[in-house]
Amino acid sequence: MTLHYEGWSLHKQILPSLVPLASPSSSPSSKRKENSWIGTSYSELGWSILDQKPSLPQFSEQSGSTAVVDDSSTPFDFFSLFFQEFMIKHIKTETNRYDKSRADKRRRTNTLKPHSIWQKCTGVRLHEMYLFFAVIIHMCLVKKPKLKDYWSTRNFISTQFSGSVMSINWFTVILSNLHVNDDATYIPRNEANHNPMHKIRYILDHLLTHFTISFSPYENLTIDEGVCGFQGRVIFHVYTKNKLDKYGIKMFTVCDSKTGYAVRTSVYTGKGQRDNPIIGLFQRLLSGYLVKGHTVFMDRFDSSPAVFDFWWARKTKAVGTCMLNRKELPRQNVVSNKTRCDECVFMRRDHLPCFKWKDNRNVLCLSTAHKMTTTNVEVRCKNGVKTKSNSFAILDYNLNKNGVDRADQIISYYVIKIKQLKW
């Protein structure tokens, strides 16, 4: 196995020796810059060509489901793992509180019509909240173009479940009044202790806590961003052109690479909020999972040598692609090096190797879990199957980076979109 490095050939069997390639005058790579120094400690900001992998943190945690469920558990048992009875009671209380405040406001302004449903509204009961969520789950499984179609009696599109549970008018009342926090405790924007997530903070914290205690992730974790589709009135909604839901709320999610289970999520609430810098965000997302030997996979938007140093100092391995303009990279010898197809150049700084590999385009990768070794892989192309050389770090990245994508795929099967401008 041969690795090309700036006009030199690095052989894994004789590392760290350097063996020169053919002379510039007789080689197609004659346009490359010649090395003016021959040795084993070519340094640049602490980077060297010595590929000596340090002792890696070992993962020895118990992984898998920690919830008390088995094959005999019912769907309601799984629902109750995250929505316990006290949480349903809390949602019922806040929904009724909001419903009463709206009705009182209509009475004060004389806008409450005699035959309005608000005149008959006596508050939601506990079993009706359970039925409401049952209808929501039914809508996720059975897709129809409009909300009223679930109560339609037309033979072509009719389904009996929703109509047998509650009327469409009562479902609409609950939906329009659904609340999980008291609006009276909301602190306006531009005031101290303002919380942009006040509307859903209580239930979000509750769910994230039970996500954590119900499942212990395996060794490999994935960090990526996603968008929860929403076009209502909220100040921190974003536009992401490459996502299926282009308008929505941006979230940073940590998922288990093997199962796609969402371990923890942080909602982006706009510039100026606390811990927006990437290291502060990672420290908040991975609290409770550091110093355990996990391996974190991330894309080029989140990675840099400083981030990898942060992981390593907390006994956590990391693998990820990297943008070429990050600070502290070996620019002259790796970033700016013009590589050919299937060619790889690399340097290492203590625990962190940086290498650039080219297939159809250049890929810059950082990893604290691998040495700079390559293997031959078969890839499909228009002319059949072709054998190419690729590094183990990139192959491992391609295999484990899809944790958040897998979670998004699973969620996409059960998405329900209802027009709702209220936040």
C-alpha cells in the first residue's frame, strides 16, 4: 500500500521512512513543488509526517434499551414511557386555562356569538386528551389531504376511527387551544430572562430527559442539524434550501449511529443566545456522554482541529470531514497540495491526523480514531465495477455518519402537516 505525499512515496511497511518518487523531469508530477527538506519531522504548527496513533479511549458502557418494556408490551406502554399520566394532566390543565382565557376575552369584548362552540365549552377531560392524541397518531398512519377528510362519510375516503372517538368540532377546539405552558409566566423579548422556547420548554425538557433515561447509546454517535417544518409566527424560524422542509425550526441532534435513536436535541433560537459557539453547543449536547470513550461523527460544517482537541481532552474520539478554511490546518503540505485521483496526503499532530483524499473531488478529513491506512474497495460505475483505494477513516465515516439521516427517514414515514399559525 502506497501513500503519495508531496512528491514522496510513504510506504506503510517502512513508516516513517521517506522514499522519493521519480525525479521531476521524468515524472508526470514534474509540475509539483519539490521538497527542499528530507527527514522525518516535517513540522508546521506541530504537524508531522509521523503516523503514531496514541492510546485510544476505550468504550465499555452497557448499550441498548433501559426502559421496562419487552415483546409483550402494548403500544400504549411505549406511549406512556414519554407521556406519563402526570404530563397528560399538565397538558389538560394548561389547555383548559388557555381555553378559558380566550372565552373570557370574547365575553369582555362582546364577540362571543350565541351559538358559538365556546358557549358550550366546559373544559377538556383527561380521557379526552388521550383520545385526542390517539387521533393524532391515527392521522400519522393514515394520510389524507385535509383535516376534515378524517371525518368524511364519503365511501371513497371515509375511515371510521376519528368519528367514533370524537367530533371534528371538539377535536378542532382542543387543537386550537392546545398548550403546555402558562402564558402568564411568559417574559417578553428584550427583557432579562426571556426564554424564546417558553411555549414548549416544559414538555421539551421532559421528553429530552426521558429520551436519555430510556436508551443507552452504542459507541458511535452522530451530530447533525435538521429542520422541523413550521411556517407559523416564530422569530427564530430559518430557511434551508437543501432540506425537504425549507422553512422551519433548526435543531442540532445527537443520534445513535446504529439505531437512529435521538439521544438529545438542542433548538437553535437565533443569534445572541447563550452557548451558540459550536464547542459550547457540543458540550451541552453531549453532557453525560463525555469521558466514556464514544466516537462522534460530524460533517464539515461542525468540525475543526479545535473541536477535535475538545473531544480528545474529554476522552471522546471523533471522525469528520472538514472545510479547507479552518484554522490550524497544515495548509502548505495538505490543504494546498494538488492531489490526483486515488491519491492521499496526510500529516499528524499528536492525537489528530489530517489527510486529504481525492476521488471525484478533494475530501479533507480529521480523525482521532484512525491511523492513515487505506484499503481497496469496489465501487459501481457506468462501466461496471471498479476497484479504488480509500482510507479506513472515510469508510468508517460513510458507515456511521447517517445516524441523524436515519432518524429523519423514520420520522418522515409518520409526518402529519396541519396548517397552524399559532406557536
